[in-house]
Amino acid sequence: MKSLAFVALAPLILASPLGQTAQEIQVTLHFSKETSQSSITAWTKDRSAIVGHSCSSTLASGAFEAHPITFKVNENGVGDVVLGGQSSKVQDNPEGSAEVTCGRMHSPYETVVNCDITIPGTLELAAISRRDVPECFTTPTTSLSEVLDGFHQAPAVIPTEQPIEVAAVNATDNELEERQICGVHSSFSVRVGDGNPHQNPMNVQLSENMDCSRDGCIISRSESRSLSVSWSASGTAWSWLNAGFAVEASIETGNDYQCPGNAGDFFCLWKNQAQTAYTVRNRQVTCAGARDVGDNFVMWSPNSQNRGGYYYCVYGRNYCRALGDRWLDTNGRAGGP
């Protein structure tokens, strides 16, 4: 999750305009299945500032002391969110309430529930510096929080690049003359330095969307597909290379995972396909020696055996897209597989 910094000598008050009777915020519950620890983070509607935080399933401090928010859910986020004593289902179309709309995600390791909540306009919300938000988990698990951020940011998908003919690359007159005299021996891509590796997973939807009309709905292998994820690049590569990392040129996602649903759920299956990003450039060898051509660019390749990746279930019309839709998360940690 990106760091937030607020330069101020006193808390920034985000009170609603005079006369406004209601204001909207987003509230995110993060639950670790490995440690059974929880946290709640309240955000402004556009998620630009944190306005509340708690290392539990209840937010009742600061502006929320008189208007607490509590999540009463199971380990997959199924249940209710209680706002000022009134319960609403954790769904994107809750029954009997227009004040709460939720989506959720869960993997074998963690669960994230995110709700759009309407609160009284009289509550004075104060921005909290990211530096002042405590770490709530003994073993930090933030992958799904980053996935949630990615869905809200609507990141662009990087198209797959394939090797091209060397003649398609522009060359100077001297370079063309040299090639005509002694010819090009080889053209390929090479790693730059250590490659500056980072983990940049590709998120892929593996199923159609299911609109569940009864309890006991399941997305299983019969409702999902195995799709191919191939290497991609931010520039035109003359060749694919693993650059010394445990990666593949292409990999099948598989679909050996189930997502359970209940009446009223709108849900789908996704996979976080682990990928390594590394810096490369194109190189050409002629009788006069080796020459680098063009600028450095980034190459992404799926990790062998999906090391670091996982399946996850997604609930809510704000998050389910279409079968095969994918987006690249460029906010991952530094390092190789």
C-alpha cells in the first residue's frame, strides 16, 4: 500500500460543508487467516486520506467514538457490518439499507472487506498520517490490500510483446553501412546490471461472473478456465530472456480453486499470477563488435510454479469484470521469485 504523508502542524479536519447532512467514506476490514488478527481502516471517499484506524474488528475512536463501525463476519468476510447499531449485510446490494454497500475478497491466507458507508455530516473527520498508523499483524499480510488498491486505481494492462525483425528498428546511416559491409551476426536482448528485479503480479479473472440466487452457489473447475499468461514488456524486445531468474516465457494459470457464494452474492474467481519484472535492453553484434540499440525497458515474466502467487475470490459488481480480464500490479516488493 502506498505511503501517505500529511504536512501539517495540527490534524487536518475534513469536516463536511455547513448544512450537509451526510458524508461518504470507505471502510476496509483486513483479516489474517494465519494469525486471526484484524484491522479496520477508514478512508475518505476517494481513498486519498486515512481518517480512522483500529487493530480490531471495531472502529470506535476519534470521530467514530459516538458512531462506531463493527464488522461481524466469518473468515471469508460473510456476515454483517454494524453502523451506529444498525446491521447491514456485507453485499454490494444490501437488503433494507442504502447506507452501506460492500465488496470483499478472500484468499487462502487473508480476507479484505471494503464498504462504501454513509455517515452523519456532523462527524468531523481528521486525516491521520500513514506514519502514525500502527502495524496490526504479527506476520504482515498485505497482498489483498494491494489488490484492492489496484482495482480502485483501474491500472492499465501491459500488452504482450513478441520479438520483431531487426530491420524494423531505425538505424543511423553509419550503422546501415556497417551492416551492409559485414552483416549482422546476431540480435538479442540482455539484462542490464542485476536487472533490478521486482515482483509485479498479473491479476487475471478466471471465471464468468456468477449472480447467486440461493445459498450454496460454487464457482469450481467447471465454471472457470485455465488461461495463458505470457511474458510482456514496456518496449519492443528482440528476444525473451529469463535473465537468470526462475521465470517462464508463458504459463497456464490453472483453475483448481473454488469460490463459495450465498444468495445475493455477485462473485468471480481471480488469480494473482506471480511475475518478476527486470530491466533489459536490446543488443546487436556485427563484425565491428557489440552495440546496444535503443533505451532500457522492463520485461515481465511469470514465475516458475507461480512462486508467490495465489487464487482469490472476489465479490461485488465494483470488482468482478469479465472472463480473461487482467491487470498488472506494479506496486510489488523488490527482489526475485
